[in-house]
Amino acid sequence: VSYGFDVNGVISSLGHSCDLILVFLDPHGQSLCQRTLDVIHTLTILS
């Protein structure tokens, strides 16, 4: 999947502005679980 912007960068930027981030994984759908876990890991390190 290709996006016109850096998805991980956008989520990280939003994470710096929020107090709480809810994460929903959809193992049966088309979500990219590994990307989500990578972003969560990055946000955990930065916090």
C-alpha cells in the first residue's frame, strides 16, 4: 500500500499532541498490524 505522505510520521506527530492514543488491531481485515506495532513502539520510546 502506497500513500502520498509518511503514515508513521503523521501518527507520531499526532502522538506528540495527544494525551491518550487508542489502538485497535483488526487481525481479520486489511489493517497493517506490523506497521501499527512499529508506530506504537516508536511512540513508547519517545514518551
